Amino acid sequence: MRGRLLKRGAVWHFRYTNPEGKTTTVSTGLEDKNEAQLWSTEFLAELNQPKRFVTIADVLDLWERKKAKEGGDMKKGYSNLRRLRKAFGDVSPYDIRKSVDAYIERRQGEVADSTISRELSDLKAALTWAHNPRGGGLLTKAPDKVWFNVKSGVRTTVATVEQLQRLAEAIEEEEPYVRTAFYLAVGTAQRVGAVLDLTTDRVRWDLGHLDFNNPNLRGKRKGRSTVLIPDELTDMLKHACDTSQSGYVVERSGRKVSKSILHHAWISARKKAGVEHLWWHDLRRTWATMAARERVDMIQISRQLGHSSIRITEQHYAHFHPDYMGEAQKHAGRMLQNFVKRP
């Protein structure tokens, strides 16, 4: 490619023709011709360099830097990224299908399909973001599609009141941070990440609510809520806030508690309580199910859970409401009474 300098006003511009025959003019931003000539020489040299082959490793590197900037607990995410780099690092984003098939075949002999699905979901998200000009912008055209359809049953486990009582008794034998996290989860229905991320300054005593929205976390995340403080948690929360050294409500030895540390304590507690089938997220599901059964309005349940739409809440919990479909049944009766002849 060759080009020439043009002066427009006080600034020099560079006009060149690319290999496809398209003429383009760019501003050098310089008023001195010699400096503009040097700039244009360097500009052409960069354009004439062969384009570097973009690999999945490049995409994942960019994706990891993005996630790191957003903050949050990325220990599990980094583990997945390392695994994906090892499997797909030198592969082209535009020719990945065979590599994905081989990865699925190999991993199916090692882990459950749901785990493979989560791993490939990370890869798909990174590729999609890298192709988006508003995101990574690394990929100039759409990458290969990553497909892996897995049938995983929707988990619907809900604890009973008796099971929650046994868990509460077992958790009294654990360290204090486990008790704080447990009662926050049971009383507010927030996800484990939101519970562990709650700082003392977001316990708003003046307003009587807990703000689980962390302003320092950026990027797309699961919904979080601002909820009223249950009276039963007031004493526990005041003690946690007054004694906190790290600034977090749930802390251990003056430091924020990680998900992995809480997970190990949870396994121990539920084993003692004889409810080993119950996962931490089931506490959130239990809150919502019991609220629906107590005829709590679906809008309030949705706000408490931090759902982006009430449709999500209704899809999962409306059928637990005693009045669910009740009006529809009455309407059906009114319709039928005009036609059905009684014996």
C-alpha cells in the first residue's frame, strides 16, 4: 500500500488505498510535514504487517481481564478458564467445532454433563463478548457456534420446618460466621455470594433495610435486592456489625469468608443435621416456596429474590400459592353451568 499527504487547514492528513482498492483518508493530527511524513510511514508499516492469527487463548486472556476488572469471587471461574486454555488455547475461534466435540467426549468420561455445560458456557460467553464491538471487539467476524445440549432436571428441593430446626441446632456447633450466614440466607432469601458480600455500611439501620447491591461489582450478575431487616435478626446483625474488623457482616478471623470455606462448614452442619441432600441454594428456594404458601404477594416475593421479572418468580413459585388457578377454576365453573345438565 502507498499513500500521500494532504494538508487540510493547519493539519496534515494521509490518504491511502488498501489492497481491496478502497481509498481512505485519516488525520495525522500533526501540523509539521516532516512529523506527519514519519507518522504516515509508521502507519503504513503497521498496515502492511500480516495479520496475527487470533486464537482461543487470546479471547480467554481478554475475557479474564474483563472479569478481573468487574471484581467478585473468581476462583472457580479461573479454574474453568485454565481448563479451557489447555483444551482450546491454539485453536481458531472460527474452526472450533471438532475441538469442542473431542472435549465433550473426553470430559464425559470424567464429570457430569452439567459440569461440561457450565464449562462450555464460559467459552461461549467469552467468544460472544470478543465478537461484540462494544465488548472485546477482538473477533472481526462471528465465531463458530458452541453447542452442547444437556438435559438437567430442575432442582426443586425445599426444606421442611423440622429440617431447618435441625440445621439451626447443628450450626450452633459451628463457628459464629456460619450461624450469621445461615440466618441471613434463611431470613432474606439472598444467594450465597450476596450474603458473603454484605458490608456493614450497607446495613442501613436508619432505613431498616439490608442493601445487598454492591456498587463495586461491575458487569452482568445475578439479581440482588434491598430487603427489610427481619426483627429476629436485629440483635445478631448489630453484634456482627459492632465486632466486624474487615467491614463484612460475615467474617472469620477478621477476614471476609470465601464460598469454599462456607461450603465446607455447610457440609459438616448438614451431615450432623441428617439433611445431606440439602444445598445452600435450597435455603433461598425454601424461603420463596414457604412465602408463596403463606399467600405472600408474588410481586413482593419477586422483589425479595431480586428477579428481573415477576414472570420468573411466577414460573417457579406461583403453583405453590394456595389460590393459584383458583379464579380460573371458578370461571370454568361459571362457563360450564350454562351447558352441563345436572342429573
